[in-house]
Amino acid sequence: MSREPHIVHDYHSLPTLYSILRAMFEICLKRGWAIPTRAALDMCKMAERRMWSSMTPLRQFRGVPGEVLRKSEAKQFVGPSIL
């Protein structure tokens, strides 16, 4: 079974996801809900960058071996906290 139809579907559904998340952010912001506003903003950033919080920042570099990425994500390192 080919994954191509799923890739096309994901490509077209991402702008919809971003629009929904952005609307959630605007609603929370207008109502003055600080914590939900921050959560919605974080989700907007993740959708826009296509990089989820569970992913290691090493994913943005080409040539990093898959094993290194898997081990890094398994340890749940968060960028600034490892410094």
C-alpha cells in the first residue's frame, strides 16, 4: 500500500489545522485566558514549523542518522534544559 495518498492528504489538511489552531488562539486571547492562550500559541508554532514538541531539534539538520534521532527523542530532551 502506497503512502502517497496520505502525504497528499496531510499536505492539504495542514493549513486547515493551522487555521483552527489560530482561531483557538484568538478566542483565548480575547477572553484573557493566559494559560490556554500560551498553549494555543505553542500549538500554532508547532503546526507552522511542522515540528512537534516531542521531536528533537536535530531533525532540522540533514544527514543526522536516524538512530541518533530516535535515541534523542526517546530520552525526551528539551532544547534549553540540557544546557
